[in-house]
Amino acid sequence: MHDDIVNSYLESLSKYSARAYRKPGALNLPIDWRMKNSMAGGGASADINSHLIDLALFLNDDISEVSTIKKTFIDKRVSKNNKVEKVDVDDAINCIVKFNNGSMGVFESSRVCAGMKESVIIEINGTKGAIIYEYQNFNEMKLFIKSRDKENDGFKILKIYDKEYPYMKNWWSEGHGINYGNIIVNQFNDFFLALEEDIMPSPNIYDGFKVQKVMEAMNRSDLEKKWIRVEDL
């Protein structure tokens, strides 16, 4: 996917930015398993940021180094039994990273951003163009290609629901978009096709392992207050 993006639009990648903000209701939620490190393994850094990392490894390149800060804003919550319990996972994480291809990246994830509802924004910048995707505009993508034509300069909105786009030929007639439920079906379709063709599914356990290594590097960076190299883990 990285080669397709670079060759088609951006030339050399310079910066990859991923932001996810979830559920304003989380400000008032009672404590549950997601807020206990022994059960969840982390807060926003695990259940939200893991998806951003996974997508970055697919769209850009492997991550070589990370520098992270995590924060718990609401450190006590009431349980369903009306007992006050300590929250020992993060509510938010900010991280800057270096990719193997020389580009840099920024990851932001938070579960306590009032006004945000399942907001995910991916921005990929190159030397000759840029791509922006916003989850809440599910079937659109913003594309900028550097041009000498100043009258037509700027971002263009692409409608990504026609048959030439991946997976769309398996769904409705042109002009009908898809949503979150449809992409889950797409994932199962890819998995079963891989089984039928006797090839390694993608993503697979190894992809998950690489995500886990980056997550661990981010955790250590926050604890040790320094840059951490992923390959050292």
C-alpha cells in the first residue's frame, strides 16, 4: 500500500499523522474492565492507539523509534456497586515516531474528548501531495497534488464509492456508500479467500506482534521519559 500511495500521489513521504478521539460519554462512565490495567493492558494507548499503529504500518512503513507521553485525567471512578475505585490506565496518549523510510509521525488518542464521537483522522504528507481521511466522512477522501495551475490548486474531495475502488464491486450499485459494518464483512471475506487459496491472510498474527512491539515501546518511553527504539525490545 505504501508503494501505491507514493508512486501515485505523494512522491517521498515526509509526515504521517493519526488522531483518534472517542466517546464524550466516557467522561462520566462507571469503572469497567477497560479502565483496569490488569485486564485491558492499557487505556487509550491500547484500545484506540493500537488501531492507528496497525494502519500506519500498513500505509507507511515500520516504526523505528518512539517518544511518548500518557495521561490519566480521571483517576477515580464509581463502580456499578457505588464504590470509588482507582483507574490505573491512561485516558490519552500523544506520541511522536520515526519510520524506517525516513518519515516522521504523530499519534494522538484520547477517550475523554468532549464533543468527539468516534473521530479518526489520518493525514499523510509527501513532497508533492497529501491525503486526508476522516472516519466520520466514511466514503470521502481529500487529495492534494502539487500543481503549477494556481486556479485549481488545493485539496479535492474524492468520492470513494465507485466500482474501481477496492471492495466496492462486492457491494451496492455505484453511488451507494459503505460503513463500519461493511468493512467487517470485507475483513472476513479476505480471511476466507486466503484460506481457500491456501495463502497467508493479511493482516495476520505477525502483524499483530509488530503492533504489540510498538505499543510496548510507547509504554516504556512514557515510563522512562526518553526515546525508545522498537528493535531493542
